[in-house]
Amino acid sequence: MRCAILAFLAGVCWLHTRAELPPPACLAGALAAALVLFLLRKRAATLLAAAILGAAWSAWLAHVALADALPREQEGRDVTIVGTVDSLPHEFDGGARFHLRVERVLTPDATVPPRIAISWYGQPADTDGLTPVEPGERWQLVVRLQRPHGNANPYGLLRQRNCYMST
């Protein structure tokens, strides 16, 4: 049993070393191959089946996590949105950061994930007549969205969901 668990973990780790995810159609083939290997009732075949199941499970979770990702053609485009601040804002010398739950997209033909991270650069939020951002407020903003990258995506493809930087 321990060997099967370690083989499953090896399959998960193997997938994390790949540059691209396998297409969703391959997942059904991987499950069928794992079932056939498991039915052989040989130790090596069972371990290989566990490794295949680990990789398939990890790939399926990654596809689910990336299902609502920002399309590449929408990146860098100005989009007008209405949303509610759903996190405590973090104010810093150059501006503020907060999460926004998107309620409506006012720009025609624009696709926006349901939750985005806003980085507001410029004067601090409490100067020049601007009010500080408070949780629960509803804002209408023009944002320029980017896909997760660098430190905005610390867990790689599998863990980062619905978090996009905007400038």
C-alpha cells in the first residue's frame, strides 16, 4: 500500500515538472490504461497504474483551476467593470492592493474572471481628495488585466485561481 501511495505521489510530481498540461482528452485514455494495468494484478503494473492515476488526477485539478483563466487575447486591454471589494486593502507607498469580486463587465465582448486582484498605483489613497478603499464597497473601475506571472502566481498553474494583477 505504501508503495502505491508513493507511486501516486511520483505521478503527481512528474506532472509538476512538465511545461504544459496534457489535453483533457488524454485523461480518459490515462484512466483506461490505469484500469487495465490494475486488473493485471501484478505489483509493477499496480505501481504504474498508481503513478498514472496520480498524474491524471493532478492534470484534472489543473484543468479545473484554469477553466476561468483570462484569455490571452484579453490581456492588456482596458475593460470597465463593476465589483465589490472583498478583501482588506494593503496600502503601500506607491498605492494600494485589494481583491475585487466582479459583478458586471460593462465593456462589450470582454471576458473577466469572477475575482481579480487590483493593484492601484499612484498617490496614496488618502491624499488628493481620494477616499481609501474599504471592504464591501462597490466600485466601477477601468482596469487593464494581466494573466498571473512571477510573484503573482507563487504556486504555479495548479494553485492560483482567480487572481490577476491589474495596473
